[in-house]
Amino acid sequence: MRRTPDEIAKMRKAGRVVAEMHARIRDAIRPGVTTLQLDQVGREVIERNGARSNFLGYHGFPAVICASPNHVIVHGIPNDEPLEDGDIVSIDCGAIIQGYHGDAAHTWPVGAIDAEAEKLLRVTEESLWAGISQMRDGNRISDIGHAVQTVAEGAGYSVVREYVGHAIGTAMHEKPEVPNYGPPGKGPKLRVGNVFAVEPMVNLGAKETQVLPDGWGVVTLDGSLSAHFEHSIAITPDGPEVLTVL
Ligand code: MG
Ligand code: MG
């Protein structure tokens, strides 16, 4: 799908709300805070902006954020367990404005984290930006994932296979999928007006995953730490424009 400049303007508004949710949640993260409290921060930003949540009620999901600490990769349901000093927590959230969607994720440190966790966060975010840099008219969709994988595996980490990025627009999850791995030069050609959510999930250990008994949370099978960074990005004539920023 190629979105018009008018549609992308609406997605920019939705993206700004998502970015504000992340900024306020980042400010609230400290040892002792619960992910349910962080969900409340996200709800307040959505309400204040007259937006709607695309997470709440999605296949029955009960919150406006996914909160995935430590070895939880994605889709964690917020709960009343306090975060602890040294944890990392992945926050994924989205918003709808005038029918158009934004979607972004960040992994944050809780208090002081060790050097290993710090490097995982840095490399995962770098892998996202490497993928974004491939979002140019004429490139192929697998160029994005190849760039992500090269950075993540180059640091000795693994890339999750079962969960991938996606096109985004009037629905949160549109086709095509945007994998975070694979050879370059494959798949549909990228065109001006394409908008994708690129979202590497990178594990410190092995790539295998397991779904928790709640049916939502996804964890690393080996219990290793995992990080998740995501932006919604439009392809413009001048290259990629990240929409989920303030
Ligand atoms: Mg997301
Ligand atoms: Mg997404």
C-alpha cells in the first residue's frame, strides 16, 4: 500500500502520540514501579491527545502497552510486580488518530543495569536504525531484515524469527510482513508512500521462543535477556521518515 502525503500526515500525528507515551513512560520507570502503573501513564497520554489505543482489546489484550521485562521478548501483559534495579523492560505501544495507526517499542533500563544488558540495548537499537536506513525507494523488503540481522548477529546475538515487523496504516498490522532476518534483495520493491513498522527482537542467547501460559507473553526458551526496538517509518522521496518521534 502506498499512502498519500495526507495519510502520512495523519500517521505523523498518531506517531507523535506514541512517542509521547514512550517519553512519559520512560520518565516513570524506576525500581519499584509496576508495569500496571506504566500502563496507566500510557492511558493518560492517549486520553489527553484524544487518541484511541490499538493495543487495548486487540484479540482481547487487556492494556494499552505491552510490558516485557528481562527474558520476556514481547507481548507481556502489565502486572503488579514491581520492577527491580538492574532489570530491563521492553515497552511496546501504539495509538490511533483519525483512523491512522502508530506503533513503536523501546527497551529501557531500570535503575543501573550491567554492561552486558547495556550492550544488548545499544546493539538492538543500532540494528533497528540499520534496517531503517534501507528504507529507500527501489530497495527490496528483505534489505531491511538483512541489515538488522547483520548488526545483531555481528555482535554475537540472535534474532527472533517467529515475530516480525509489518506494514501499518488504517490497521496496525498490514501486509507485507517485514522480517528481521534473511538474504538481501528479495521480496517486494520498496516505494515512496510505503509505511512499515520495523521491530527487531534480539536475544542475548539463542533465538528460540516460548509462549507463556497466559497465552500472550513470549519468552526466550533459554531464559536469556531480550530487547525490542520499533519505529513506524514512511518512505519519502528523500528517504525514510520516522513517524514515531516527538
Ligand atoms: Mg509494536
Ligand atoms: Mg509492531
